[in-house]
Amino acid sequence: MRQSSWFLFILLACSSLLGCSQSERSTAALNDSLDVVNDSTQFEVEHNYSINYNFTVVADSIILSSEPHDSDSIVVYKGDLLVVADYLLMPHDSIDTVFVKVARDQETLGWTYESKLLDKVVPDDPISVFIYLFSNSHLLWFLLLIGVAILVYLYRMSLKKPLQIVHFNDIDSPYPTALCILIAVSATFYSSIQLFDPQEWVHFYYNPTLNPFTLPFGLACFITCVWGILILIIAVVDEVFKKLPVVDAVTYLVGLAAICVVCYIFFTFTTSYFVGYLFLVVYIWFALSRCKGIGGYQCGICGQKLPSRHSRCPHCGALNE
């Protein structure tokens, strides 16, 4: 009986030791797992992407190594879709401190420096692709548009045709003026973000959204302006073709586009030197003072201006009561 008691005591002691050892191993494994998660989260916060993030190659090619600092090379080409498979921090590397492993498929994967990778890829998102293309080519297209507008107006002047252009000989509508003002405001917001919090724009580039309610204040204002611009463009085109003949309408829209481009370039540039805010106030005052479509009464049938609220329309003859 006494021997059975000793045997039971030894068995319980061994079980306790095993349980403690297992508990220690489980705790250690859990801590290791949490460290990995924390490291991944910290990397994503600092670099705006992490494992399983998708990129599209925009350079002609990217050379990958089978292992970091390995001479073996794997090549991926323009248009290839890459996914981030792993990353490696190398604090003492003389070129870059981050190696990134990307994969096109199961057979085509390799390592490259982060700086070399990000220069040759774009996030696989339509908004990011648009930002990339716009940033790299917008100045050329803007100058081309301004040149076309000047040629069109010079040709119309040579024919001694009446010229209508926003702010100077505008149509009877507030929409073109509103479009110019909104583009000036959006350019000011964009330049302000680049000036005061450029990292916010970088984060948006890697994680874009068109929902202003999920964005910080500056970006939310900018995206709201973008939505307003898209809506106003539709309203402007509809209004211009209602009020002008086709040729005159096209000429007016080309001129309006050129004015909008000038507003964007001017306020993006001047805001970076802080004087853009003053210019914006002056411009809004000038644009509103020149707008013919503000105030007055319109006919409920043809939309033309009326001499008074209750009067017969001089354009279509409809009686407005």
C-alpha cells in the first residue's frame, strides 16, 4: 500500500514537470508567432506593403537573384504580375537595407533590393496605375492641350468668328466657372499634402481608395474634389452643347480644358511656396465676379435667362409663372 502511494506521487510529479515543459514550449511558440506578426505589421506600416502584396512590372525587365547576393539571375518582364513572397532586413548592407523576394509563379521567383524593385513596378490597382501614368506624363499632355487650344482660337480669330471662353466671354452658366474653381482647390489640396505630409500620399498610392470617408482629412478633401470634378465635367459638356452650336461648343470646351490645365499647374506650383493660398482666394473672387450664370431667373422650358421671375421667355415664348 505504501509502495503504491510512492508510485502515485512520482507519477504526479512527472506529469507536472511535463505539463510545465509543454506550457513553456507553447508560450515560447506563441511569443515567436506574435513577434513575427508584429514585425510584419511594423514593416507594412513603414513600407506601405507586405507579404502577398501585388505589383505590376512597368520597366522593360527586372533581374532577380535566386538568393540574396547570389550571382544567379532570373528575369521578369514588363506587364508581369509579381507577388511579394518574403522580405529580409540587412541593416549593414551598403546598397539597401531591405531585400524583397517576389514571385511571378511557382517556378519564377527571386530576390532584389527594395529600391530597385520599387523603381520598376507599380501597385496592381487601377488607381495606382493611373497615378503613376499621370505623374510621369501629365506635363507633356498638358502642354499639348494648351498648344491645341491656342491654335484653335487663333484659327477662329482669323475667320473673325465670335470667341467664347470662360471668365472673359463666358456662356450663361455657372458650371464652367465652378469646374475651374474646383480644379484650383483640388490642386491646392494636392500640393498641400505633398508639402506637409508626403508620406500620407505615398500610403494612398500603395493603398488607394475612392471612398473619402475612410481617408485622413487632407486626402478626404482631395478625393471629394475629384468626385466633384467628374460630376461637373458631365454637367459642363451637357450645358455647353445645349447653349452653343457644335463647332462653337467644341471650341469652348477646348479652351475651358486649357484654362483648367493652367489652373492646375499654377496652383500646384504656387502652393508649394505657400503663396498659392492667397492666389486661390483672389482667383475665386475673380472667377465668381466674372460668372454670368450666377443669379437671375431661368425659363423652365429652354433654360434661358428671364428678365423677371414671372414673365414670358423671349427665346421660346413659354410663360413662366
